[in-house]
Amino acid sequence: MHTEIRLLLLCAAAWVIWSWSNKARETVDRISKKICQDMQLQRLDDGVALQRLRFSNGEHGFGIQRIYRFEYSTHGGDRRHGEIGVHNATPIWASVELADGPVHIALR
């Protein structure tokens, strides 16, 4: 009986983590589209990818830090990448590379 309860709790925890991560990815996807629209950049590949995942204990407290990457073009003939940093489920910052240098955007 205890084994079934443990298995059920493990499955529930896995579902909660997956749901939480998926919600954060969807939020990052929307933010990257908005950044590209506001900066007149062409978003490429229509999605974001998890680049880094780690535990952090810094300015925003203890939690999971994720960095997502997206790709865009400034004039249609190049391919550049941007990043969005998320602490737990909260987007914190974004960064894009432009010809003049990187642009850092505070999201919180």
C-alpha cells in the first residue's frame, strides 16, 4: 500500500514540475515575440529552447534559474540569438544582440 502511495505522490510531483516548467516556457515564448515585435526584429524558428537550468541563491532568493534561448534576424539575412532569464516562474531579464552591441532588458 505504501509503495502505491509513494508512486502516486511521485507522479503528482512530476506533473506539477512539468506543468510549472511548461507555463514558464509559454510565458518566455510570449515575451520573446513581444521583444522582437517592439524592436522590429524577425523572430525565427517560432519557439524557445531551454539553454541552462540550475539552482540559485542570489538576489531573488533561493530557487531554480532557467535561461531560455530564442533566435531572430535583424534584417532577414542574419541569425542572432537572444536569452531570457527566469527565476522560478518569474521572468527576470532578457538580452538580445544587436549590431551596436548587446541590449539588456529588465523584465521585473
